[in-house]
Amino acid sequence: MLNIFKSKDINEIPVPNHVGIIMDGNGRWAKKQGKPRVFGHKAGMDSLQRAAIHGQKMGIKVMTVYAFSTENWSRPEAEVKFIMSLPIDFYEKFVPVLNKENIQIRMIGEREGVPKSTIDAIDRASIDTKDNTGMILNFALNYGGRNEITLAVKKIAQSINDGIITVNDITEEMIADNLETSILPKEYQDPDFIIRTSGEERLSNFLPWQAAYSELYFTDVLWPDFDEAELEKAVEIYKKRDRRYGGLK
């Protein structure tokens, strides 16, 4: 019998336009090396540079990385202080390299409460790379998905209170336009694919609205060990997924 259903060549399925990454496992990686947790966070920055450069070469348009959540403030003070210093090191060590690779840098998350030196480093990186036309490396720093949605609701409620719109004007598109990811190109605001390293299998308040139809990938690999080959492996698995968005094919 003739098989009229031809399997799609994996090379015909595009790479995800927007990849979200929950970079988990830095502390555990450092512990395995017999070193302090902060050593793992520093190694994680090297892994981020590798992922960004290789993602750009693969054709990924946006890479949103979960750098620090609103819940991470509960970690030991010394660790938080070190993490907040990383964008400064990132600016000095990695931004010149990413700039040469034509990568743009942006940030979502609450700026209030973040040290000024940290914000200044990210702002400088954004300014330095604003004319680049390649992949957007988007840092989710001091970010929490529920907080993002709450702030969007408040903005919309204020517009209703001011008589600018009515309740009946509220749409999903309007909500999306008031989320922090509205700084991204409209067609790339929702991640197609979310990767979480270190074996944990949850989103942990990462892009809950935008991830409604994201494909999820969980790996036991700790983030500092997540290299170019691991990114390619993850994307190849994505390319085999059947994305139906609630419908049928």
C-alpha cells in the first residue's frame, strides 16, 4: 500500500526563532569541582557566551536567559552580591566579543532594587550593541512571571480608570503589549522552545504567559557543561516535535 504520508525531513523544520533558557545547576557544578558556588556562576557566564554565539550561528533570532529571578533574593547575601557583579564582568569580558558577532543585548525584569552598577553595565551593553542586526540576547534579570503579569494588569486597569479604554477593549494582544517582552519584535515575543538544565522539570515563574505553547526540554546536564553540542542536541529534538497549538494536522 502506498504511504501518502511522507515524514518531514528534519532539515526542513526551522530552528526555533525564540529560545528561552533556564540556566540551572551552577552551584551543583561548583560543588562537584570542590569549589564555592560562586565559582559555578562564573563558569556559567562562559557557557552563556558559547550558547549565544552558537545560537546566533544556528539562526536563532532571540535567546532569553533567566539570569536572576525575583525569588533569588532569598539566597545567601554573599552569593546574591556576586551574581549582581557578574553583568559588570560580562560587559568588560564578553560584550566586545558579542558585539563582533553582531549580537544585540537587552533586558527584561524589574530595575528597582538591582544595584545601579549592575543596571549601568547592562544599559551600556544595550547601547553598545543597539545597531547590531543579529540575534537578541535578552537577560531576564530580577524577573518574575507573575509579577510581570500583575504589572501589566495594573497598567491596563489604570487606562480604564483614566477613561482611555473600557473593559471590553481588553484582548490577549493588549495584555501581551503590556508585558516586558513587548521590547522584542512582535513575531518573536513568545519563546518557541524553553530549555532547562540540571534535571529540574518546572518553569519556576519564567515567562508563564509567553510559554503557553512553548515546547519544553529538560536535561540533566548542568549549565556550565551545556556546550555547543548540547544546544544542537536540544534543537534537533525540538525540530522533531509536532507543534499543533491545540489543533489537529
